[in-house]
Amino acid sequence: MTMLKIERVRWSEHWRELTEIRRRVFVEEQRVPIELELDEDDFTARHWLARYGSEVVGTVRLLADGHVGRMAVAADYRGRGIGRALLHAVIDDAIQQQLPKLELAAQTHAIDFYRKEGFQPIGDSFMDAGIAHQSMTRTLRGTQRLGEDGRKFAVESLPDSALALASLSRRQLWVFCHSLEPEVYAQPRLIDIVSTLARRHRDSEIRLLICDDRPLRESRHPLVELSQRLSSSIHIRVSNPKQHGELSEYFLLADNEATLVHSMRRGGRAWGCFHSRPTASAYREQFDRLWQHAKPSPWLRPLV
């Protein structure tokens, strides 16, 4: 079975492959002048290649100031999630670099694609190389580094901070929440992160502890479906109300180092810390106690 591979590469070593896929898409297909397609930024940018087997099928680059560009996918391979995989690689890298935001100029037909990945339009559309474009930006919240940054920070965006914590998990990701709220736990990027984590090691462990499984019984939640396919690594249990009835917080834990906490009240306080074993251990003990009294849901059981 041919697998998609996304790899970060050096311009000095892979310039021929990078130039060729961009030439096919931008110069031949979209009629962009070659002198506009190649520029001096290529020498200092971070580049990625997408490969299907031995064939190069896509590329993207990231500049030091957070500008994403030169996203190109070969015509025969579009619609297979390659562009999304490339963009996710860039987002993960930007978070690791602690960049505050990403910016890009999207061709107008691709605005919805980028919007689904958290980018928002800014300003009016404009023409570049004869093609209509729209400037877009995405703020990167919660860019503290797991195991390196011990600061406690206020969470401005729970979905973004959950993505940041999950993307830095190496072995374990434990979640205590009400019912896998879609705005946080159904994000396509989060599903990809959990899927990768679950397959990374034999001892990878994702525990999802929910208070109410009723909202999930009739819906097709992507995280539930993933747990049904990867049941040896991803486990879902329903908490006993007698155990969580007096609690006031939900939380996420990564590798007994990182903690992300938010109030059970909508709009309540939320905070995180990506490097404090004492803090993480206290919430881990609480999670263990809840997990021991929780039970699997008969409606969410793994596929046979």
C-alpha cells in the first residue's frame, strides 16, 4: 500500500524536486512567470515535500516571519488530503518555533480550505501574478513548549491550546471533559494528532473520560470513530456522577508534564502550564481516581 509521507527538507539538497513540483503547478498550470515563482526567500525558508511512494506530489514553505507560501499539490493528487497534511506540518513547526501567528496569501478558490484550518481573511482581495488572492492569518495560541516552559498562562482559545498541548504529547494524552465538545475535540487537526500519537509507540495511551455519552450516541464524532479503529491505544470511559459531581474543572494532561484546565462553567476561567510535574501529578491523581470508577459506554464500544 502506497503511503503519503511529509518531510521537511533543505533547499540546498532538494531544490530540484522543490522547483519541479512548483514549476508544474504554478508555471505550467497557472501560467505564473518563472521569474515571479522563484525568489531569494527560497534559500532561507523552511521547505516541506509530500511524497506518494517515490513521487513528489506536493510542497509548501514557511518564512522566518511566519508567512506560509508556495503551497502546491500535483493535479492528479488533489482531493486526497495532501494539502491539509502539508499545512498541518507547517502549523506544528510554527508552534515548536513559538511563532505568534501565521500569514498567507490564499488564492480565492482556496479560502474555505484555509478557513477550516483556523485562518481568517484580512482586508480586501488583490491580484498577484494575474491570480486573485486573499490575505489570511491564524493566531497561534498556547505556544509554550512541553517539558521546557514552566510558565502558567491564561488560555484565550481553548481549541488552539488543546491543539498545542496534544501536538507536543509524546506518549500519553488524558482528557477529562463533558462529552467531547466538537469545537475542541472534533477539530480535524486534533484527530490527526491523536491518530499519529496512537500509532507512534506500542505503549502510546490516549484516555478520554467523559461525563455524558448521550450527545455521542447518535452522532458520528471523529474521535469516537478513531477510538473504535484504534481501540488498543485509545480508550473511552464514562465517569461516575458520584465521583465527579463535586468537581468544578475539566482538564487535559500530556506525559505527566503538561496541564490544561478549564472551568465546567461555559465562559469560565481557563489556564495551562506545559512544564510542571507537581501540577500535572495532582491532576493525574484526580484523573486516576475518576478512571477507576468509570465504565465503558455500550454505545461507543470498539468495532468488532
